[in-house]
Amino acid sequence: MKFTSTRNAQLSVSAAQAILQGLSADGGLFVPTEFPKVDVETMCKLDYCALAENIIGSFLTDYDPTFLKEAVGQVYSTAFGDKAGYVQPVNASLSSLELWHGPTCAFKDYALQMMPRLLVQARKMLGSTDTTLILVATSGDTGKAALEGYKNLEGIEMQVFYPTGGTSEIQRLQMATQEGNNVAVYAVKGNFDDAQSGLKKVFADRDIAQQLAQKGVSLSSANSINWGRLVPQIVYYFYAYGQLVKQQRISLGETVDFCVPTGNFGDILAGWYAKQMGLPVNRLICASNKNNVLTEFLRTGTYNANREFFKTTSPSMDILISSNLERLLYHVSGGDSALVVELMQQLAQTGSYTVPEKMLTAIQQDFAADCADDQQAAQEILLRWQQDSYLCDPHTAVAFRAADACSKAKQCVVLSTASPYKFPVAVLAALGKDVPMNDFDALRALSESTGTQPPVQLSSLEHRQERFTKIIERTQIADAALGNIQAE
Ligand SMILES: *Cc1c(COP(=O)(O)O)cnc(C)c1O
């Protein structure tokens, strides 16, 4: 299986090259040149590890199958307890694919536990001997999931920068208590944009790159556009489908809808790849919060990022540029990379673009879209709890609401991307309860008022020793990267 670039269809690289490089030199994203077809009936019978080995292996044909089997076993048999791909029926037509039983209680663990192993192996396969220094700016979820995924890996070092005025106390503690001999965490004075822009400067600075190169270090990011982050996400669509068949909610071959809380368009795009591989998917419903640029795009064909940015109770979906959409544009245009280049240039220059009518029609055959603001998401949390005794987080709530509004299939699977206990304050408020000031009091209050249990990964943080306490100015990010400031 070869991969090409969304901005240059002539390019051809192996999976290992695509994963090591991350982004193509022409600025495009790596995409597979074909969609491996699988036998759905056979897939439905496999356990999660065997399924992951099969699906991931069908794209990463240059990787040693023994390596893949081992890596997949290490990740999905232990890191998610016995709940990898767990599907919880919610009511007669809705199910919840709970993707938050991993180490950081958010769905990003599925990719960020696997991707680092794929990267280390790609380095071996391609003879790369540099140390890879991974720098991440995070508003919360990504940083912790990346730290857990990359900790203690050979040849890799990682630094995470989070804003002092941006994360919840639980999110901050998740990072400040991080273990591992190759990781460092810094608080950066300011908000997320301050941390992000400070980091972008470091990436763009040739002088810093040179100083690092002299020490045998090359910079990389753990961003969500790497193919190695996307491919593990295809697996759980197949697994969820198999669970519905087992639960006799559908018969084999019947189509279902999937509804996905969407930010960077990675998770939902994995569902589209599953459909191309033969999974009986009716439509993929793209759920957005008040930052509804994707809702508008999927309904009208115009992507317009020139709009106000809102901070919401579903922060991981607060995004105006959804990078992975570029992959879909490439595929539905029939691999017309010249057109993709043109659209992306328009986006960079004017903040907006419109796709040709034919492309929009093709996109709308596979996708529907809806959005919900914070108040509507809160109402949905309350509704699901009162009607179905099902507790969900604000991201998942946005998707439940879109599923209600858009799903026409007999069964709809909502991808539940975070544990409600990651956002105890917003969830308590939605249930109409008094909200304590402290995150851990909120955790206990949520548990008491619903009779559910918080994940131990979160509740145990209250009494853990903080390891990283350094607060820096954003202008010091470069010094941190160069190893001039100790984090501990
Ligand atoms: C990252 C994230 C999303 C959005 O996923 P994309 O792949 O970026 O669309 C949704 N919910 C949660 C909880 C997340 O962390």
C-alpha cells in the first residue's frame, strides 16, 4: 500500500515514510492510494486486538506483521481495561460507543497509544538515528494523551506546554503529575493562543533547528494530521458494528448511522474510510458546537472560517480550521490534487472556499451535519439522564442532539469521546445541581447525585505528588526546547 499527498498526487511513499514525516513537504496530508476491502462478516467475529491487527495491517503493509500484532496487543488489551470499543445501548435506536476507558479518559488515547509505537518502528525501518523531540501546545486533552502515549519510548523526547489560564484543575494535575523519563511539562503564562503561538515560533526558527541538529535532535509534533493517528481510529467503527450485530440490534449487512462529535475532522473521517472499506454505513453525522463552520460547509459547500471564535463547554471541538477535511476533499474530487491546492490557497488567503457542486453532492451522500450550543448540549445531558439513565459529557451530548435531529437509520451509534467525569462542573450544572468550586468536590458531587463511579485515573489525582511545577513566559519556550530550563 502506497500513500500520496493531497497536494501532489504524483508522490508515492510507504506507510513508514508517511508516519515518520507526518506532513508532506508540499504542505499536503498523506492519504492512502486505495481502500483495502475487507469481509465484514469475518471482521465482526474478531476480538478488538485481532480486528485492529487486521485493519491497521491492511494499510501498513510495509510493517512487520509480528511487530503489529505485538504493538496492538500491548495497547488494546491492557490500556483500555476490557473495554476497548465498548458499546453501551442507550435506548431503542441509540447506542453509545464509549471511547474513554483508556488512560486519560478521552478517545484520543486510541490513536495516541498506538501512534508512538508506529513512529518508533518507522524510525527503525528507515534507519533514523536522531533523537526526535516532540513539542506540544495543549489546551488540555491532547497534551495528557500524548504524554501517556510517548512516555519512556526510546529515541523520543517530549515537552508539553499548557496555558496557566486555560485548563481545568483536573487537566492541569493530569499533566503536572505525569511520569516517564523522557517527558517534561511546562505551564506557560497566558492563554492557549499564547502557548500555541510561542510554540509555532520555535518550529519556524531555523536557528533553533540548527542548534538542535548539532545535538542530533530533530523537532516533531504530535498533531492529529499524521496518518499514524488516523488509522487506529478506523478499527472501532468495525468493532461497534460487530457489537450491534451481536446484540441483535441489526442483522449483518444492514446499514447504521454514526454520529461523531467533531473538531479537526479526524475521528469522523476514520468512519468514512471504514465505509470505503465495505462497512455498511448509512450516513456519518458531523456534530459541532457553536463553532459550526463544518455544519455550514456540509450543508452548503462553502467553508468560511471568517467568523467569531467561541469558547464552549466542549473545548476539544472549539476549532475553526478542521485540517483533516483536506483528505476528504482529495478523495471525493477523485484525487484532483490541483483542485485541493487551489482550495487550500483560497482558505489561506481569504479564509474561505466553495467546492464544486458535484463534490458537494458526493459529500452529502455520506455526511449529514448539525450543531448545538452550550445550552442545548446541557439540555441533552439532562434529557439522556432523565429518559435513559445515561450520563454523558458535553462533547457526547452535542452528538446525541445531532443524532436526534438527523439520524434516519434504524440504529445510530454515537461516538462518546470523553468521560463525563472529565467535565464534572459542566455536567453537574446541566443536571441542575449545585456546583462546588473545586473540581474534586464536583467529582464527588457528580458521583453522589448519579450513583455512578468516577474513573480512578481521575479521582486518584487529588492526592498525587506534583512533579512539574515550572511556570515560564511564552518567550522562554525556545529555551525549554533547547534544554536550558529544567521543568522539575
Ligand atoms: C479531540 C476531541 C474531539 C474531536 O475529534 P476530531 O478528530 O478532532 O474531530 C471530540 N471530543 C473530544 C473529547 C476530543 O478530545
